[in-house]
Amino acid sequence: MSTSMYPEYPPELSEDQKSYLLTNLKDWSIAHGLAVRPAPGYVPAGQDPSGALATTAPVTLFPSLFPRLCFEQAKSVAKAYNELYSAIASDEEWLTGIVEELVEIDDFMAGLWKIHQAVKAEGYVQPLALGLFRSDYMVHVDRGSTSQPTVKQVEFNTIASSFGGLSSQVSGLHRHLHSIDAYPDEIASSVNDAALPASSSVPSLARGMAAAHKAYGISTTGLPTCVIFLVQDPERNVFDQRHLEYALNENHGVRTFRLPFGRVLQDTQVDSNRKLIYTPPQNPAKRYEVTVVYFRAGYSPDEYTSDAHWSARLQIERSTAIKCPTVLTQLAGTKKVQQVLATPHSPHLARFLPDHNQASEVLKTFAPIYPLDKSEAGMEARRLAQHPESASRYVLKPQREGGGNNIYRKAIPPFLKDLAETHWPAYILMEMIEPPAQSNTIFRNGETHSGGVICELGIYGACLWQAGTGGKREIVENFEAGYLLRTKGDQSEEGGVAAGFGAVDSPCLVDV
Amino acid sequence: MSTSMYPEYPPELSEDQKSYLLTNLKDWSIAHGLAVRPAPGYVPAGQDPSGALATTAPVTLFPSLFPRLCFEQAKSVAKAYNELYSAIASDEEWLTGIVEELVEIDDFMAGLWKIHQAVKAEGYVQPLALGLFRSDYMVHVDRGSTSQPTVKQVEFNTIASSFGGLSSQVSGLHRHLHSIDAYPDEIASSVNDAALPASSSVPSLARGMAAAHKAYGISTTGLPTCVIFLVQDPERNVFDQRHLEYALNENHGVRTFRLPFGRVLQDTQVDSNRKLIYTPPQNPAKRYEVTVVYFRAGYSPDEYTSDAHWSARLQIERSTAIKCPTVLTQLAGTKKVQQVLATPHSPHLARFLPDHNQASEVLKTFAPIYPLDKSEAGMEARRLAQHPESASRYVLKPQREGGGNNIYRKAIPPFLKDLAETHWPAYILMEMIEPPAQSNTIFRNGETHSGGVICELGIYGACLWQAGTGGKREIVENFEAGYLLRTKGDQSEEGGVAAGFGAVDSPCLVDV
């Protein structure tokens, strides 16, 4: 991490200041549903069998500093990223080349690919696909350079992009705390209304789903229609999802149901016209035609513990319901795709983004990524990764989704030494992004933790597209859909609030 | 309780139906701040020292049945009740007669009266007074009569009328549960949109406070202005208050602070012009001129544990801040006032409500109330109360506010036998209101409790008035301000969700 380009921030608080800030934070968050179900370490399951307790979602006390130009830069490429990934997901031939290399070594990807092939053999019946994407960035400061900081992409999420429901609330929280002078006067020059952007993620993501629901068309079964939220059960981060659901209900009059991934085969069936029919267990006499399946489950290998889970995924994929996402869209989000796009001098970006300006703006957000295969770039990467000195600027990441299991810097050479070389291509090597140093305090599980932090900015994108013949596609909707700022302690190099390390945040934009 | 005039309600639920209803209830409530801090029996204090846990406020699973005409009747007299109690609070001479009888036997009332007299001697400096009242009713069905049910007043609250913040949310909850078919089809004829009135209590009560804040006029000290929420600390029902505060902030741009009753003397002072100046402990360099003090504390004798509490109350009363309520307004809410108004053939109602129509509508909501003094009505009451048979239609209530300590029916004669006769005038005897029987399920502390229930409808009223010379007053604002339905198990004859027995509810209006 570079030395900081930011002003001194946040200030030390007196006991009275801290108490005022925390009291208001705790009350506002619960009053506005910025909440999670408590972790078992906080409230053991036996104490609350009905699961009626909740607590403030992990949040930062202060909005973290973030360069205004970087924030604008990330937002400005959202629509281009929607273009890019909808194009990739529509180019089955190209994806085949990517995936076939991985199925040998990645059972999960192989399973997904098999589903695609089964549905392809039978014939797809739904040309529309919905992407609710999130492109995650960090601010990168070139060491020893005087150039402006830029954002560099960490990853691109094509499935179950989370925290859009809470992000609108946390930007509301920080704006509220500012409005009641919970932030000391000495930082008034940084923290002011113009520096605290609201996140539109709740209404925007709901608008994306509503557009797909509407594009599905009228029910041909005569049944009422609904959108299915495919979920894990139990789910501690349920309010994040509920805010989207309530916005769909209230702003768009769309009926929604939560369906645990493990109940797909019990509660749905595919009729002779491949309509996906949902039967609510609480009212078996009533049936619904499903217009959209929004995946907040089924994205990770460890959720597929039996053949039934694969059958469930197949059942959804072969139906006429609009999938958010399709199997191909999920596969487009593999890190291998990010890697081939970001491999220096790659020809692929131009294939999917023929608009030079768009492609050039997207390219600026890539950090160099290398394969660990036997290509020329791969051989170069192997050299970089095996030497402690050069490895110290890199991170080794598995191709698969879901966070976790990254290998950092000097830990890379010994890790590779212990790994059979045939498995090396399951990893990519990525230049470390070097964010500017800053501090903050995280409130989680009723406790505060202060120290250095790293921020990751996610920009949501909503894209609805329709497949045509020969890989052609027509974009029906394409818009930026709000942001997420996630912040974690800089001692933990693993990412993700969901994984238990971080907090939801909002940016305090600064001109640096 | 009479046999029921209501349809069979609510229906038995299957396990799946109950699970669907409860899951949606638990999630919606937290997402919308229909919450309380958990009771110590649910989460021991040591487990959550920072107080970051919350849970669904005690609520009913179904909206309770309530006769539509009774609901309309209660709403229709709200403005007349505002007139009535603002007139009483403005008639110091009349109130003197009431209070002087009680100060001998009621130290709390004596203390309040002393404060009034001290400020009167010094001279009041704020002619404006704000009342955020709540008139509580039950449906009464005359046994053995064929007449329509009517509402009868249980009590009139002139201070700290609670649950207005949560009531808007619980009507929202029941409407949401209806909209997602959580209520089985078999009750669709009862539960429908037109039967589920929204409660405007949050915006309406905030509007009342905002009107007072505005009427206070501009700051003459040059300091910024604020509204003080005078609160108990700790407060489990904090979200109820926070919703009002946030509505004041957001809808009216009014700055608010929560001030624990025990900190009044530390954090406020009265300047030479009797302005009430608030110094936030978290920012001692900044000071505010207080426009309105909204009492959610200081209403009950057990809060005045030292002379400092009385000094605090005096400090507020003698200042220019608009009190919600003034000491006189709090005293106007004593049960003794309710009693003399509702004593059969009382002349007092006409004194305060010269409009015959208004007075007659208000009179219809009175249940007969007798003093236990040595007046003619009092001697009649003593006879009724001492005989087990006649006593079984009555409740004996202490004059003081706050709920609790009521003596019911056959328990009255032995209670009076053990009580020195000199203390009898501290009680009133009231005819029991006989509500129709019905059932419901209450969800509280993560558990459900089903059975017979009793409902109490509270109608909020907002009234801002200005004292003139010779007891004349001018009404500045007078409006109905939403409703509250509180429901408790019928085995507990004590009232009040706050006391731990009941739940917040909303009405399902029925034509009976």
C-alpha cells in the first residue's frame, strides 16, 4: 500500500462524540432496515430459535475517502461493461473455447457447462437474459509515479451481486449522521452534502428486474405471474435482498416469492410449454407462472451437494423464465474471462466492444492479468510468480467465483511449489492493486474496530438483452444501477463483507 | 366480555401458512423499523453491552376486527377532545379546584402543582402550549341490548402518548401481509384493502411538533434552534420515538436532540431572557435555543427520584420553550378530570365545550365514572364498590397516570376493606367496558401466543394553542393525528404494550 494521498481522516473522537455517533448509528440503521441477522458468535441459534433478532449490518462509522474522479470513472464505464458481458454471454462459440480449457480441472464449471449443453440440445426457449452485474474496483496509485489515481478492476460479478439492498441505506446513514453533526466540525471541509453521493442501487436493481418481468410478456397459462428470488436458507443477509423485493412490490406492483435453492424441485415444475410454474407451499391450490428467476443462491460449488441441486439448476435453465443470470452469463463471469480480456495486448476486448472509445475506457480499468498456462504470457507469469521478489507485486487467484483462497505476494512461490503443475492453470496471476492508505472504524457485532482500511467500489449495472440468430443480440435495457462501497481492515487481505471481514460503506468524495 | 358479534376469525393456519406469515412478518418489520430493543429476558444485558440488537416489536399476526362505525366515531371526536383538553389546561381556576383535592393524598401531583405555582409567581413567559394527545377507547357492547356497539373512553393521555411511531409501521405491515396473500383466502371477505386503514400517526405527530417549532418564532439569541425529545435512558421503545424524530428532520428540516431526563440540569440552562439553551455534550462549543420540549419522560412519579428531577422539570417549565405538555396540561390528564367530566349529569363538559353538538358527541364516548369521595355520586359509588355483586361490573383505578394497579370487579370490596378510608378518594370507580370477544395471535420476544384478545383504539390529536388574558385561549392548530390499536391477551386485565403485556395492532374494519 502506498503512503496516503488523503488528508488526515477521520478525526479522533471524544467519548461523548463517539457515544453520540454510535447511538445515532445504531438507531438509524435499525429504523431503516440497514440490518443483518446476528452471527452465531453473537447470538447462539438456541437462544433465538425463531430468528427474530437483528442487528446493525457491519458498517463504517465514517464514509471512507474516495477520489471523486475515480468514482466518476467507475460509473462512466458501467454501460460499456454491460455491453461487454452481455456480448460475451451471447457468444457461445468463444465461451466454449474458454470453458473447455477449464472443465478438466474445475468440476463446478464442468457441471454448469453440462447444463448449458443439455438445454442447447433440447433448444433454448427464452431469448431474453437479465444481468444485474457488479464491477468491483480499487483505487490504484502507481508507486513512484505522479500520475492521477485510477480505478482498477478487482472482479466482475455476473451472479448474485450482493449488498445493493443495503448500499442505498448506508449512504443514507452517512448522510444522516452528517446532517445531525455527528461528524466533528474539523472535517466539515471534507464531509459535506456534495461529497456524499446517494446510491440508487435499490430502485435501480428493482427497475432492472421489473423491466425483465415486463418484457417476459403476459402469462399464457392463465396463471398469475411472479418473480422468484432464489435464496440460500438460512440467510443472514436477508434484508439486503428484502429491500429489492419490497421495491419490486411497491414501485412496480410485481409479486415476488423467496424460494430456497433446496426446494426448487418440490415447489416448481416445468410444464409442456416449458413454462416454470411455482406452487407456494403455504397455498398449494394457487400456482404462478414465473417470469424471472433472480439468483441469490446457486452461485457457489459448495451449494451443489447432491444431484438434486444440479437437476434444480437444469429445471430453471430449460424453462421460459428469464434467468438472472443464465448459465452462460454465470460462466462469462469466470476469472478466466477477466484474465483473457486483461492479458496485455489481448485481441478479445475489441471483439466484444467494437466501439474504440468504449473499449479504451474499459481497458483503462484493467489491471494486468496473466494466465498460468503454457502460452507466452503464461510462461512469463510463471517466472514472475515463482520468484519471491517479483511475486511480491502479485496475487494468485483461483478461476472460480466466490472470494476466498487467494494467495498473496511472497506466499505465491511456496504455494506453487506444493501444487501439481497440472493444476496451475486453475489460477491466474494478477498485479496487486495498490490503494492509498487510510483509516476508519468498523462497527460490527456490536463492537468497533479501528485501523487502516482498504475500500472496494462496486458499480452495479442492469442489462436486459435478447438473443437473435447467429450470436447477434439486441440490448433491451442498459443502465448503471447505483454503487456499493465495501471496506475491510487492511490486515485482512481477503475480500468481502459476506465472508465476515468487512463492512458496508459509502464514499466521501475528495479531489486529490 | 360479551359473546362475540364478529365472524369466525382468524382462521387456523397450517404449518406452511404460519411459517410463511411469520417469516414475512419478521423480515418486513425489521426492514421497516417496526422494532424494539430486546427485553433482558430475551437478551441479557451482558451479552450485548453496546445494545446493538433489536427485534420485531410485539405485534399481532392478524389485524384485529373492529367495527367500522366505532372507528369512525372515535376519529370524529378527536378535534373536540383537543378543544376540551386545551380548554381545561387553560382554566387554571377550575384546575385548582380539582388538584387541591388531590395534592393532600398524591405527592406527585403536589410536586407538579408546586412547579406550576412557582412559575406562576415568577410569571409564565411562553403563551403557546402543544398537546400531542391520545384518547383511548374500547368497543362496548351493551349486554342484553340490541343497540349498535359504540366506543367508550378508557383514558385520555396528555403526556408521552406513545406508539405513534410504530403504529404507522404496523398498519403498513398488515397491509403488506395482505398484499402477499399471507392471510388465507377464506378471510378475503374480511381482510381487504378498504378494511385496512393506514395510520398517519408518524407524519401527523411530526407535523404537530413542526407547527409548534415554527410558531415559536425565530431565535433571538442568534443560536440555531432545536426540538428536544426528553427521554428515559435506557429506552427499549426507542424506534417508536425515532420515527417521529426522523419525520421531523426529513419532512420539516427541524433539528432534534434526545435528552435523558436525568441530564437536563447538566445539558441545559435558562438564560436571562428565560430562553432554554441546550449544549450537546458531544459538541460543547455549540449551543442551541430550544423551541419545543417533547416529553417522553418525566410523566411518572417513579422517575422523580431526587430533588434534581424536580429542579429539571421546573427549569423546563419556566423557560420560553414550548412544552409538550405544560405542567397544567399534564394535570388536566389526571383521571380525576376524566371522572368529573364523566360523572353522570356533570355540568363541567358544557363549561369547556360550549358547542352542544361537540359536547354531545364527546359525552357518548364516556363510560360512567364515579368519585369515591363523600359527594352524592361518591356515596353511591362506595355502595356499588363494596358489594361483590355490583362491584363485578366495575374497575377501581388510581387517579394517577401510567397504567398498572387497577383493581377489577370482585377484587374491589376486599381491597377497599384493607385501605384506610382517607385514601379512597385517590381512586375512581368506573363501569367496565364490555368489548366483544375475539381471538388473535401475538408475536413477541420471538414467540407466538394465541387466544382471546382485547383491543384498545387510541386516536391521536395534535393541538397547539395560545393563552390570552383571563383564561381565554386561541387555537392555532387542531387536527386528528392518526390512530393506534393496542391488543392484549384477555386473561391479562392490565393494559399497555409498554407494560409488557400486549402488542401493537391495526384494525380490520368490519360492518356489524
